[in-house]
Amino acid sequence: MDIRTLLNNFHEELSCSVCMCNYTDPKQLPCLHSFCLHCLNEIQRTSGRRDKIACPECRQEFNVPDNGNLAALPTNFRINSLLDVLVIKECSTTGVKCGNCDKRSKENHYCFQCCEFWCGECITFHNRMKANKDHYALALEDFQDHDFENILKRPTFCAIPGHEKKEIEFFCNICEVAICNACALTNHDGHEKILLEQAANERKLRVKSAIESQKKSAQTKRSKITKLDESLSEVQEQAARVKRNVQEFADSIITTIEAKKQEIFDDVERRTKASLQEIGKQKEEFEEQARRHESEIENTETLLKRSTSAQLMQPNELMDKILKEENYQDDSDRDDDFFQEFDFVENHKLFDLVSVEQIGSLKERQTRAQQSRADGKGISEAIVGLEAQLVVTTRNKKCQQCYDNNDCVTLEVRNREGDNCTTEVQVQDNKDGSYKIKYFAKETGTCSASVKVNGEHIRGSPFEVQVKPRQFRPVLSFGEQILKYPWGVAVNEQDEIAVSDTGNHKIHLFKSDGTHIRSFGGKGAQQGQLNSPCGTVYHGDNIIVAEQVNHRVQVLSRQGEYLRHFGREVSLDHQLDSPTGLSIDSDCNIIVPDKLNKLIKIFSTDGQFLNKLGTEGSFTEPFHCIQHDNYLIVSDNGDHSVKILDRKGNFLYKFGKQGNADGEYNKPFCLSVDKAGHLLVCDSENHRIQVFDPSGKFVAKFGSKGSGIGKFKTPISAAVLSDGKIVVSDNRNSRIQIFE
């Protein structure tokens, strides 16, 4: 950066990211981030640890030298030089204090050798001293760009008490420390020493050599990444090819079965046609016979009515025929079948074979099915964890016509003792004679599952199911190019994801596929501006944000328009001191953990104070509080635990302690509840998400420390999308990850 650009932008260089003011006594941590000494002392005080300190920027932890004395950290001399430049730039309005008499004046001089300001009276005294004959002092009003550059190149002075005016000139090879001439004659007498410039040049050469080596290593890794990308494409192409082969084979099986089915249909049609023809022929014959009999009967009845006794006894052909057939038995009265019956005989052997056998297999690679399928028979194993999917196929005709699935197909899961271990069952009709059943279990282990269709057990039911712990799989990562230390995440009904960006002091909106919608905010304390935004929550079309540095809560529209705010840094009930997480309760009130006041405060959505929870000693450092059913759940960051209260704030119980085992925490941050009613806890310094049932019993966990997909560096907040996927802010990896 050239000197002119630096002079136009150096206010940003001189602002401490903790106190947001110009540096005072800037100290540099090993991660190269610099902060005011008093800011670091305050961080050390609140952490309660003297031997370690965490960088407020990157969250890395470092050992504190000199038995916890932060003053022993190296001074950032570049920032000190920039502070002198700032004084010179602003001397026309504020004046400059003389380093000798403390008199403040706008017409001072600056000595490049003393690195001090001198007033008009003292500069004469300074210039008359024989020891200062080679010093160069310049009036502040005469400064040019190259003079500012010379200030930035000023020598570094020794930090040893009494040597503050001694320039560092040597490097001690024994102690591996830069020293002044006085140190060389006292503390380092007899040690091997070289000129500082020579030592610096040697180190530059070693560093450059190391950089070249790292470049080669990085290039090698990039080449491997390229090969891996090629392998990814090959695997995807292979998967597509295998799927095509499976589809073609399955289609050929289906085609063969369809052809066999058509053959039976054709045979049924042929037999039906022959039977219908025979029945039609017999029908015509019987109709002719019936008409003839009916005519003879009618004529005979007429004859009986009209004839006298003498006439009846006379010979009569019609009457003789009737009398002759009096005892005649018609063949049509026999209960014989007019056609040959036929029926379909199911090939149960083939059906059972298809139910048990696979249509094929994959070679060279063993895979673990994420879903099991049963054809009226069941499954022997399912990845469930409190959640599983099962596909059941039925031949029941009523089911194929049934559209109200829950009245048609039911599932019952019981453990070894016979107790019901099912909490919820969801049934989806695939409209092809099969049903996908998703169910949630209360416990892991072996369970017996019974499937009923229209109240009757299907073939092979009941059957056993091995319930295993639930698994979480990363499906998406985004935001690396936009975010800098994301903190809070919130999801609205449209599955838009709001992310508070502490590093950029903004709110970002994303779609659930990672598409960036918009950003708003910006560093500051004015309305609509943000300073280290943390907790975030949706309320209708508005976004509510907690600002830890500005000690307030702001309400903004989805377009970023300022609506209102409440709270500031005091200890009154309606005011806040370092608020962190946010949530909305069932009454649409805002729950705010007032971290440094060690309270949970509740406000209406228009910012009116309603209540505070937590007596003295209830919380060490409350970070986030959410309502679930009739309980309030609080993550106590300082106590490394999760605490349960009733709605009135009465303490009920807590679970968890400091550690890295299952159910233990290292600084639990934000909380959320998933679709199955399980509690998700962001276990920040263990770099994982832990999952608990409502009683606090450990259920599962996912994530570990790292930068790869599915790994975390300080997960802070989680939210749940409408399809059950979990959104997590991966703070120090500066990204958002989504798991299913």
C-alpha cells in the first residue's frame, strides 16, 4: 500500500476491534492480531484465567508470557508509528503535547531520532545539545508524504526498563532475542551476538525458502485436488452408468413380467370368449323352447275354458301332447354349469423369491443402505435412531384404492419387553401399491415391528427391526466468500436463512440452497448500523438482532430498514449489558440473555420490559434461552451446562458439566429444537453439535474440529428448515453448513 493510500485510510488501521477506539499501548498476539493492552487485560479478567487468553478476532488460544503478565506481549511498533502520524495529521485541530514540557501546541516539531514531539521553546534547547547534533527535527506544518514514510521506518527501541531510549541493534543467538547495546553489555555479556540487520536478512532468506517449499507443497496438493476432482467426475459417471444398467435390467424384468401377464390376459380373453359363445348358443335354444311351451300352454288353457265336457273327451292332438309330457323332466332344470370355470393360481414361489432376492448386486465396494425396502415381508435392519423409513408393498386391492393412508396402513413397534417404543408414525401412499412408512422410536436396540393393512397383518408381519443411533450427513456448505465469523442463524416460513456476520457487522439473507439474496447493516452505532451482531431471530417479516458491543437489540425489516431498538449498557431492568442469543416464546415475546448482568430478560416485540428471570447465583454466563413446551432451556456458557426452568423462572434441574465426553460441554452456545423434539446444543469449544431427548439424555452428536465438510471450528448457532434439515453457523470457518 503506498503512503498516500495509507494516509487516506489509516483510521481503520488504528481502531481496536474490541473497544472500537484508537489503540493505546498496542500489544500483538502470536496470531498477529493487535489489541489495546487494557482491552486484553479486561478479556483476561472476565475469562478468569491468567495463563491463557483467546484472541477476540480468530478465537485461537495462546499462553500468556511472564506468569500471566500481558504487558510482556510484544508491542506493535508499526501501530505506534501510525499513531504518531495520526497526531501529526490532526495537529491543526487538536494540537500536540511536547514530550519534554507537556505543553500542547499546534506549532510543534518532530525529531526523527528521538521519536518525540518538541514545542517551539524546547526545540531550541534540543538543537543546542551536543548529543543531538545529528538529529533531524521538522516542523509539523512542513511534513510531506516522504516524511511520513520516514516515521513509519523509525527504529525500534528496547522494551527493558531503563533502556527505553536505546535502539535495538543486535540479535543474541543464545537467547534468540533482539537487544540494544546496553543489553549486549549487561544481560547478554559473553553471548554470541550479530547485527540485527544481518539476523533479519538471514531469517528472511530462511522464510523465503520455507515459503517456496510451502508453495511447492501447496502446488502438489492442488495437483492432487485436481486428480480428486477428476475422480469425483469418474465416480459420478460410474454411478450414472450403474444406475442406467440397473434401470435397464429392472425394465427388462418388468417387461418380461408384463409379457407374461399379457399372455395370461390373452388366455383369459380366449377362454372367456369361448364360454360366452357356448352360453349364448344355449340361451337361444332355451328361449326357442320356452316360447313354444308358452304358446302350447296358452292354447290349451283357451281350449279348457271354451270346451264342454263332451268336447274335452274327444280326441285332441294339443291336449294329448300336454298329457304326454306331464311327467317329462326338462334337462334345463338340472343344476349343471353351462361353461368350464377357470381361476388364476398365484406363483407364490416366484413371489417369495422376488421378495427375498435382490435384482442384482454391486461389485468391489460395500455400501450401507440408508433405506430398507420390504415387499410385504419387512426388514431385518434399519438406520433409525429415533427415526427410520420402511417401504411396504401390498397386494390388497382396497389399499390401492385408498387415499386416506393413515386409515389404511398402520405400524406398531415394540421393544423386547413388549412396551410400545413408537412415538410417531407418518405414512405416504406411493400410488403404486406401496407405502413409505417413517417412524420415530423412543429407544435404540432390537424392536419388533408389525404392519397392518386395513386392520389385518400383511405377509411376514411382525418382523424385527434393529434401531441404531441417528446419523447426520452434511449436504451443503456456503458463504465462505461472503461471511467473516458468522454467529446467529434464523429461518423463516419461506426457508430464508438470516445470518448475523460479526466480522463484517452485517446481516446476510440466503436461500436454503445457499443463494445469496441481500446484505444490510454496516459497522456503527447509528440506527440500522450494527456492531458485532450476534443472536438473530425472525418475527414475521422482521429480523431481530442482538448487538453485544452496542448493548442493544434492534428490529429491522427483511430489506434492512430500521424499525426500533431497545436496551443499552446499564444495569436497569429495561437495559442490557452484552446481550448474546435471542429467541421468541409462545406469547411472541423476545427472550434476551443479559449475559454480564447474569439474567434472562423478557421484552415485548415493541421493546417494553416485561420480566427478568434468575436470582443471584442462578447463572454464571447465560448465553441463549429458548422455550420448549412449558419449559425454558438456558445454555450457561460459564457453568458449561444446560439449565431447565419453568415458565415463571423457577430452577428445575440442569445437565452437563465441563469436558469432552458425550453429554459434557466446553462452552455451550446456542440451542434449538429439531422436528423430532430433540434439543440441539452447539458445543462450541468441542467443535460439535450434541443432541438430547427432552429429559436431557444424550442421543447423538455430529461434527468434530476441522475445516473439511461436516467438521466445525466453533459452531455457534443452529436452526431447522421446514424439511428437517439443520443449518449451523461454522464461526471460525466463516461458512454455513446444512445437515440432514
